[in-house]
Amino acid sequence: MTDDSNTGANGPTGDELPQPVVVHRRFNASLIWLVPALAALVGLSLVINNRLQAGPQVTVSFQSAEGLDPGKTPVKYKSVVIGRVHKIRLSSDRSHVLVTVALEKSAESFATKGTRFWVVRPRIGLGGISGIDTLLSGAFIGADVGDSNQPEEHFKGLETPPAVNHGAPGRSFVLHAEDLGSLDIGSPVYYRRIQVGRVVSYQLDKDGKGVSLHFFVDGPNDRFVTISSRFWNASGIDLSVGANGLKLNTQSLASVLAGGIAFQDPRGPHDSTPAPEDTSYQLFNDETTAMAPPDGEPHYIRMRFDQSVRGLAVDAPVEFLGMNIGKVVSLKLDYDEKTQHFPVIVGALVYPRRLGGAYDKLEAMARERGENPDLSQLMGVLIGKGLRAQARTGNLLTGQLYVSLDFVPHVPKVAFDPTAKPLTIPTVPGSFDKLQEQLAEIVDKINKIPLDSIGRNLDQTLAGLNATLKQVNGQTLPEFKSTLQGVQKTMGTANDALSGDSPLQQNLGATLEQVQRMARSLRVLTDYLGGHPEALLRGRRGDAKPDNPKPAGVAAPAPAAQQGSKP
């Protein structure tokens, strides 16, 4: 009982709860917020550092964003990363894309006027393979800084890499040509078959009548480009056939496929001073034309041909005594109301300076006579001496024609006006036209031959000959065969009669022996009469008796008369 009373008086009752004990710690709250404060401080420092290290942002426009990835595609200069693609968006007219590039602080100089940007991708062309390293790393944007310090934020990107970077040793030059041909950006430039440069760009001339090409020659080979250098198109294959046979000329396989330009100084004395930068030259079609002497000022002439000029085409050569002095530039058909014919008007450009010293002497002679040494005056003198234009055959296989200016003997005089514009040269029919006229005359003569009557007579003659041959085969040949058989029998009988044992052969032998004896007697008689012609009147004298009798047993010779009388 005592314990219960004490408990109720001093301890808690059943309705009361124990009170919690609170312990106060002053520093716990500051320690919890210390970590995020430190993280925020570090992040702020990184942002500030990034802002301080970040360079300018520029916008580059490209035709396509192929291979570009925001935040990943780098911008490189000489294989060093100087920035990255930050954002890519489409232009308002949807014709191109705008690429925002964030450059590094060290690349601030690239945000200036004259800087060029382009996308480096794998490229395979006739000029070679480029960007092969991007097959594994992906495409990137290449950059090339200019010389200007003027700030710039918007750039137009190049679709192809530039052929020459800023600051490369060497010089740039300009070529003028009638057309581009097979040349392109990057086409090689050769000097003595060694590549020393490349084509950088090209554009149409302002008048639209030609093309201007800019090419770059690497140093130190740029010193070989002189004031007198000649340039020609080395594209393709130069094939020619001459007195020395077939000749094939080309620079390299690359020039055959992708085109190229070659240059060299002319032979002989020339100015070898190195040409200054951006010097302009003319691009010739081939080496022969490029290395030829200067053509001088061209002159337009016109020729009127009354016969067909089939095979004559534009660019056909115009020759004077076998030397090329120009080319045909136009062919036009005209109508003559008086003769009611269709003449052909041929226009040509001639270069009198190609005649060299001959033209200089003609000019000097004209000045000595007090005449105007103009081309029209000189042509008037030559036309008075028989100078005429002819369309001659240049190739019998292809039938191509060329215009020949030559002196034709015994040609009628023609009226020539040296003041007429354009200068008109009189013409005569060509040798091929004369041949055609002669062939036409021969054909007319052949047409006059009465071939029909000759054919009828020939048919009658052949019919008679056929009848004769039938008669010969039917009658004459059988009779001739029987005659030959009779002759064969006769020859057999004669052979039998003339055999060695036949009587005819024996009688014939005796007869021949008697004839032989008679011939000896006649010979003795003629010998005696030759010595004693009087014997024809007096007769033969008796033989003298021999003084010494012959020995016994030796018979005396018979008298000559008796010897001759014996057979």
C-alpha cells in the first residue's frame, strides 16, 4: 500500500504522458547548405571562365547541312580545332541553311572580312581524291583567314575547297580564252610537263564573248612565268599526221581526263623578265599555235563562190601560197537576180603579219611609190597580177575544202574597189570543180554515142556467130575428124613403105648411089673443061705415054675420059 501511495503522489498518473527532451544544436543548418553553395560557386566560376574564353560567333550560309551536327562538328584550320558548330537553322526563303559557329578566343581573327569557310567531305573527282580522313572522323568545316582586319559576322560558305590558301608562296595570273573547254577549278598547270600550279577560278567576261581564268603558280616556280610566256590548252590528246609519220603528244594522264594548261617561253630571242602578279595572257588551243609568231591585227575579207562549196566549213584554213594566214569564219547563201543563181558568200579572218618579212617588204615598196601601205591597196596590186581565191580539196578521204589564195595565170581582169568594206577578193573555180566539168563533158560525149544501135548490131552479130559455131560443131568438126583419120592411115602406110626392109627403101638407096656417082663424073668433067676449054671443039687429047714404065703388078691409070665415063 505504501508503494502505491508514493507512486500516486510523486510519479505520473495514468492520464499524464512523458515530456520529450529537446536537445539544441546551433551549427547543423550551416553545414547542410555548404555543399550546394560550393557547387554553385564552382559552376559560376566555370560559366565565367567559359565566357572569358569564348570567342565570337559567326554565321555561315551553305547550300546544305549534309554531314553537320550542332555541338559536334568542329571547325579546323590547318587541322587545329578553332571552334564548333553551335546551331543550324533554315533560312527564311528556304534556299540555304545558316550555320552558327562558335569560335574560340584564340580564333577571333577569323571573324574578319575575307575569311573563307567550306565543308570538308570525301570528294572523288577527275583531279583526285580529297577529304579521305573524314570517312572515320566525319565531316568538318575548314577555314582560311584573309588579310583584312575588318570585323565580319556573316559569311557565304564555299561549296568546294579553295585551290589556294591565303599566304601560300607564289603568284596569280589571268588567262583569256574563247571558252572553258574541259578546264575546271583545280585543273593542273604544267611547265615542261611538271605541275607547277592550278586553276583557281573562272568567270565569263563582261561582254559574254569569252572566259577569264585565274590560275596560281606555286613559288619558286612562279619565276618561270615571264612577259613572253605562251599558254595553251593541254587537255586531251594532240594527234597529228605529217611527213614524219604519226605523232602523239600529251602532258599527262591527269590532263587527258581532267584538263590542264601548259606554258613555255617562245624559242629564239625574247624578254625573259618575270611577269608581275595578275598579268593577263591569251590561252591558245594547241602548242603549235601558241609558239607561232604573233599574228598581229586580223582583217576581214569576203569571197563570192558561184559553185558548190560542200566540204568547206567554219575554221577551215585560208592559205597564201601554201602558208596558213587565216581561217573561215562564216558561210552565207545569197541570191543573184540577174543570173538567178545562189552564190555562197564566204567570210574569213586573215593575219597579214603571218607573212613575216614578205609583208614588210610589200609595205616598204608601197611607201617608196608614195602609196598607202594598207592591206586593201596591197591586195589591189596582187589581184592585178592574178591573185584569186579558190576552194581546193584538202583531204580526198573526207572531202574537206580550204581556201587558197594563189596566182592564176591567164585570168581575165576584174574590177577591184580597194575602198569597199568589207574587202572582196575575186574567185575562180577550183581544180576539183574543173575536174567535175571535164567529167561532165565526157559524160555528154558518152551520151551522144548510139549505144542502142550498137547494141542491136552486136546482138545480130552474136546471133550469126552462134549459128556459125553450131554449123562448125555439127558439120565441119565431124568431117575434119574423118580427114584426120585418113591422114593417120596414110602416114601409117608411108611408115611401112619407108621401113628398112622394104623394096622401096632398097631402090631408093641404089638410086641415091647412082646419083652420087653421076655427081662425081660431072665434077671431073667440069674440072677438065676448066683447064682445057678447047676440048669442046677439038675433043680430048690423048694421054702421053709415061717415060718410065710402071713396075710389074701396078696397073696403069685409066684415062680421064674413061674415068669420067664410068659410073
